[in-house]
Amino acid sequence: MAKTSQVHRDRKRERLIARYAARRGELRKVLKDAEVSLDEKLEAQAALEKLPRNSCRTRLTRRCLLTGRARGGYQKFGLSRIMLRQLALEGKIPGMTKSSW
């Protein structure tokens, strides 16, 4: 089980990302536009730097929904490899069975 402080920190980051997503998207669009002047791009870059660092999507860590484990997660299920195996063996994941050959 991950430390609860780390799980709460990531949840706070998720809220910040959602709050600033539109503003960050607009500024990124200005920076990538070839028609925009250099001065406008510099202003957009300065505005982007003023936003909170944790509002950037790359700072978010995907965690297991049950344990909060940060490593070894299956994105499709939102679970860590350990919990995925355990739930599959218990038959709690529909359509997933233990394979043997």
C-alpha cells in the first residue's frame, strides 16, 4: 500500500490539471501556431510559466485504484500487476482467466 500522502498529492494534481487544462491548451496552441508573432509567443510562454507546475499532465503518476501502487500498473484496468493477478485468480474480473498451455 502506498503512503496515503502520496495518493492525496496525486489527487490534488488531478484537480489542478482539470482546472488549468483549458488555459494551458490555449497557451500551447499559441506557441505552436506559425502565424503568431514572436512577441505574442514570448507572452504566452511567460503566462505558461506562471501556471502551477503541478497543473502539467506529465507530473501526474498513474496509480493502482485499490492500493495506490505507482509501478507496474495496467492502464486498461487501472490496477497494479499484483492486484490484477489476485482479482483474476479470484474470478472478479469478467472474461479474464488464468491461462495454461
